[in-house]
Amino acid sequence: MSNGADETQNFGPESLAVQAMGLIDPQTHAVVPPIHISTTFLRDPDNGYRSGFAYGRADNATVRELESVLKMLEHGAAALAFGSGMSAALAVFLSLPRGARVLAPNVMYWALRRWLMNEASSHGLHVCFVNMEDLGAVRTAAGAGCDLIWVETPANPLWGVVDLAGMAEIAHAAGAKLAVDSTCATPVLTQPLLLGADVVMHSASKYINGHSDVVAGILVTRAPDALWERIENMRASHGMLLGPFEAFLAMRGLRTLHVRVRAACTNALDLAHRLQAHPLIADVLYPGLDRHSGHAIALRQMKGGFGGMLSIRVRGGEAAAIAVAARVQLWKRATSLGGVESLLEHRASVEGAGTPCPDDLLRLSCGIEQVDDLFADLDNALRAGAGEAP
């Protein structure tokens, strides 16, 4: 395979991700493409830029390589990489016209929810928060007029599931765009654009990179329309472009995305079943459980697994939950998710006042460790708090 060769198009997405679309450095024939770090580029004799690159703030060859793989995985027409998931999301909102009306979820990534609550109005945006699992409520809210519906599924940290095909129908009937934060589903499990979404967003810091050493964001569009053009201009003018080293590391992560996500899904489902029977757990929130309110939708639109994220509610309330987090050894008490290592945190403490997160809830990001070890560590922490011998 060679750089840009057409012969790669007949292979499946997993194979193409592993081999970075078959990109081979044309000069050295290196299997791992080099990092392009130049910030400026030679003009042609006629003063043009036929190479397609003029200055590093707006574009970069290594970033383009990452975008090409994500575009393929999401079945999109174009992709853009950003310096963080937050900057990717904000590029969408800030590209809307002043006076635009936005529908956003009641439960979503807390930092973006906080920005929508506290700062969006200063940019001329009107935000209405809706229960996105209730299509009737969304349809009613959209009937009052809207320009964008933003959804997250599964929704962090309560893991509700949104019917994307139904949501796309509502959005388009209202003349609105549908944007989907699919960070926790990943392109391995869900492709929102194929279900009718207009834009899909990932915090690539999470599963796409997968090694907890890169902060990055990705947007992929179904069609490069006027909104997409404004988003592209927003990235260039505001200096939101992902750096080449980060793009290189994210591309490294993409090569193992499918195996990592499947391993995390297997661990999460196993733990969810064990923990729902645990006497010291009041509830387990995970779309893979039959009794989960969104299980039927997840079966339909999540292919090959239900994600590596789940939350547990600990009997004994907030103090008991925090005590369990303090006692674990293999699980790491840390923010973020989607890495190969398993992370745990008391989410209400992180989100603060106004959080929809119960104070007895621990959010678990399942890594790829031995699942028996993960369960034993949680079980020991739970039982120690109850005064039982591990």
C-alpha cells in the first residue's frame, strides 16, 4: 500500500485503522508516517501554494492524516481535528449565528453543560435543556424553533441512550442540524452520521487516543455545508488546530482502537452483571443490562458492545461512595476515561453544585486489565467499608 493508494478502499475499517489508511512515507517508505512540524512552507515561483499548505496555524499534514482515518471510520465527508474536545464542541456552537436556538441534554459532559448554562448567552445563543431520551419532549421543544440539537449518547455519567435516528428526524423536520457527542460510543460501536446526524464529535483524548497522554478533539461532518465552512474558518482564525505531535500520538492510538474498545466493553459488561448482584451496590447504570431503560435502543444502534463506561450507586450514600474510592488499589482515582487503565471517581464532587449526578455515584471507566482483578479490587473496597473481611 502507498500513500493515498486506491487499493485500500476495499478493506474494512478495522484493517484500515490499524494501518492508518495504508499511509506510507513516499521518501523513506516508512510504515509509520513521519511527524510534520514545520510552521511555514515554501511558495511556488508564481507565489502560490500548490502543496496545499501555507501556515501551521490553519493546517498540518500529520493532522490531515488523522482526519482521514476518522472521516473513514465515521463514514463522513470531511473531518477536523482540534486541540481539545471542548474546543471542537465550542467551534460548533460559536459557528451558529447570533440568536440561534439550541436544544441540549439535561445530562451531558459537565464542562460543556456549564459553558452552555453560563456563557452561551453572551455569544447570542439561546439554550434549552431537554431530556433527550424523551423524543416527545424534544419534538415539543423543537416545535418552538431551533437551529441545532446537541445530544450525547451514552450520556455521561448516567449513561442514558438517545435514539439517534428518531432524533435526526425531529431535527430535520424543524430545520435544525443534529450534532452528536459520540465520545463514549466511539466509531467502533456507533456511527451517528449513518443514523442521520449532521456532525459527530469526539473528545479524542479518550478512546480514540486511548493512552491518557493526549488532549484532542474531532469533528466529522456528513456534508461540507455552510455550517461546516464556518467551523473550519473558526478553527483557523481562533488557533484551535491540534498540534502535530498530538495528532501523531492519536493516530498511534487509532491503530488499536477496535481491540481496546472491545476489551473494555467485555470488562464493563462482566462487571455490570457482577455488581448488580452485589449486596453493597444499590444500582448499576449500564446500557448493556436488560433492565436499563435504553437497552433496546442500544441493541439497535450500538454494534458489538455497549461501551466501557458504567456507574454504580453505593449503599450508604456519599460518604460510603467516597470511602470506596479511597480504598481501591488497582482502579485509579482520576478524572477522564477511555484509557487502557481503569479509572474511578466520585463524579458529583467533580461537577459541583447543580450536577444531575447522585452523590452516592461512582463513575467507572473500565480499562483492559484482567476483569477478575478489577472486580476483586472493588469488592474488597466495598466490603472493607462495611466492616467485612475481604
